[in-house]
Amino acid sequence: MADTVATATPARTGNKPRSSQSGRKWLIIASFLLPALVVLGALVVYPIVFTAIRSLYDRSGDEFVGWQNYVTMFTNDTTFTAIKNNVLWVLVAPAACTILGLIFAVLLEKLRWKAAFRLIIFMPMAISMLAAGVIFRSMFQENPQLGTVNAALVAVDSVFSDAANYPGANPRPDVGIAAEGGIIASESEVAAGEQQNFPLVAIRQDDVPESAVQAAPAPDVGEDALSGTVWLDVVPGGGGTNGEISEGKRGLPGIRVDAVAADGSIAGSATTEDDGTYVIEGLDPGQPYRVALPASNFGEGFQGVSWLSSTFINAVVILSYIWIWAGFAMVMIASGLSAMDRSLQEAARMDGANEWRVFTRITAPLLAPVLLVVFVTLIINVLKIFDLVYVIPPGTSKPAANVIAVEMWTQSFGGGNDYGLGSALAILLLILVLPSMILNIRRFREERRS
């Protein structure tokens, strides 16, 4: 009997250690989770709740205005433009990055120098958004002397365009020609069969085309034509006689010359040769004309495109984003390609499918889960874009490039001091991001289960 009691006692006392061990286990779990929950509540939950409540008050936070801030958000031109631009970003940027990333990832498998290609495409990801914004703002400056893009466009235009431009040109004084409204013309009328010369000054040597040669006297013409020479009336290093063609003075090619009749109509036109000479034919014999050089000869010519204007600013900013994030999409999609079962592609090729059919019928469908993850991640990133939109547009173009994140900062801290409207914009941004976040989380859970 005593032995039975002695052997039973440890069994009863053995249950207490198991319950105490379970309690200690939950205590350990709580001790690890509690700091994270406190931080999560302080940095995420509390700001969301406070912002939602603050969005129902006026700019100072003293008066309850209900949904007024949300009504203002969709009726105010500035905030409505920001919302429309965010829609444009969502429609263009994620799709462009995903498509380019897919193309680059497929090309990686065909290239021998894939490591260098991957480095070049992914390198922009190593640059901060602020630095990338500064780079693109510099590249797309309107002045071709500063902006790389416009400098390239001007260089291409100069190759394929025959027009010459001599900005700042003026006539040599006291030679019978005058400038008015940008037009340089003869002061008196000239009869057909005579000559009218144009000695010009104030032209930069860099603006004289390389094809220009020594100026030459105009040829004699019949009674149904006019002739003359247009030249730079300056000898490099000095010398020569003002108003006269002499050694060292170059003709100005590519200048349009018009013969203007008494009624103001243009009776004929010609373009100067490399030596500056011109001949206008088909005129009425004995009819007097004024010979004029149109103002178009003396403009700056094509100086590029105003990329940073309100017309193109959104395209420039979105392009900068694509330049940065296409590398991210490429790396993610390339990782999916590396894990793909290649036997399906090889089987399709053996059955006679070309590369396009292999890509569209096998590769792209198998990559669909990866493409979806990349696309949704980029949507989340695009909805809260701030840095590029804040840095690239100049002051005059900022309203046209405005997005929700920038408008939220401007209304709250950038001079608006309207914390009610700023909070409403923050809640709108949260609501727009939540569906994409939930979709991504569900996708991750499905992948973990599979």
C-alpha cells in the first residue's frame, strides 16, 4: 500500500511541471512579440488612426468638418490633377518596367556578356532617387549647351537640315542696307539686272558653317534676274576694307534672299551658295524690287524641345522612373526564368515551334506568377512616388507633374499648413495602396502553401 502511494505521487506532481512549462513557453513568446507589437502600434497603427481622425477636422484641427476635406480633395484643381497624374503613373510605369524587364531577362539568356549587360541595366538601382532626379533634370535642360538630349537633337538636325542660322547678325552701317523687325533689306529699290550686296557683321565665327568659303563677287545676270553676295564683313585677325569683298572674308551660305515687289509680294527667292553669292531669276525686266533677307535667317534655329515644360514633364519623370526600376524587374524575372523547367521549351522547339511561339505559349505563361508579383510591387511603389516628382520639374511645371504624395507633403508641410486636407490625402493614398498589398500578401501565402 505504501509502495503504491509512493509510486503514484510522482505522477500527480509530474503534471505541474508540464503546465508551468507551457506557461513559460507563452511567456517567452509574448516577451519576443511584445516589443514588436509596441513598435508596430506606435509607428503604424497609431499614425493611421490619428491621421484618419485628423482628416475630419479643419486646417487648424479645432473645428470638426466631417467629409469636407475629402470633398475638397476631388474638387480642388491642384489635388484633382495630382490624382489624375497618379492614375497615369499606375497605367504606364509598372507596365513599361515589367515589359522591359521581361525583354531584358530573355535577352540575358542569349548574350555572352550577360554579366556586363545585367550590371548596366541594374546599375541605376544603386543611385538614389534624388540623384537620379538631378541627373534627368540636367539631361533634359532646354538649352542645348546644358541639356544632353537637346544637344543630341540639335546635332542631328544640323546634319540633316540645309537651313543656316546666323543669330545676332546686323548689316554693316552706311552701305545702303538696314535692319527692321529682324529683316535685313536694301534701303532703296533695285531694278532687275542689277546687284545688291549684303555685308553683315555681329556673327559668331562658330555660327558660320564649315562649308563657307572665300566670298566672291556675284555674277552678271540678265534683265530678268537679280544677283549679289552675302558675306561676313570681318577678317579674322583684322584687315580688309569695310563693305567690300576682300581676302579673308567668307561668304555666308544657306541664307534665303527675297525679291519684294512694290505691292509687298515676294516675286522670287534664292539661297546663297558657299561663297555667299545668289541669283534670283524669273523677275519682270525693269521692275524695281527691294531685296530682303527674311528674319528666319537670323533666328537661333532648332534648339531642341522644352522637355521640362508642362507638356512633356510627366513623360520625362516617368521615363526616369523606368530607367531606375527596369533593372529591378529584370532581376526578379530572370530569377523566375532560372527556376523554370526548360524541358517544356525544348519539347516545343522539337515539335517545330519558333522562338516567338515558345515565348508566348510557354515562357510567358510560366512566368505569370513572377510577372504579377513584379507588377503589383511596382504599382505600390508608383502610388507613393515622391522624390522624382519633387526634384525634376522646375517651378513652372510642378503643378502639371503633381502627384498625391507631393500634394500631401505640400498641403501639410510645404507651405499649405492645411493638415486636415493633407491627412485626407494620406488616407486616400493608404486606401489606394491597400488592395495591391493584400494581393501581394495572398500571393506570398499561396506560394508558401504550394
